[in-house]
Amino acid sequence: MAIDQDLLKVISSIDNLKELNRLFEDILTPAELEDISLRWKLLKDLNNGLTQRKIATKYGISLCKITRGSKILKDKESVIFKILNSGS
């Protein structure tokens, strides 16, 4: 399922972090926000060389939850890979 293009345009137009945070709080549930934040943290940890087992222990999650992130980072053309390795 693709994300609605209008929503993507709105998100990309917001350059104020406080407003962007509020937008996500308005449209996502606390559990959804937590899931997205956790996904981002585990992607960064994987990219920084932490093992899947250490990440699972660190966040109290199953290895299955981490596998998707690992697959994403193996694709050198993925946007996530490019963002995490851009040096910014």
C-alpha cells in the first residue's frame, strides 16, 4: 500500500520540527508513534554495527522485528541506507 501523495506533500512541506511532531501526534496513535520511533532506533543501531541479538535485548523485542531493518540496510540503494550513511 502506497502512502497518500497529498499526505506526503504535506509532510515534506513542513520545515518546523515542532509542527511536524504535532502533525504525527495528531494523525498517529501513541502505539504507532512508538513503533515508528523504535523502527528508526533499531535501523540506526543496525547501521552502527550492533548485532540483532544485542538490539533485541536492548529494546526487549524479537529478532523477527529486526530482520526487516537488516534487509533494508543490505540494499545500498534504499533511502534508509542512503540517509544513515550520508554523514549528516
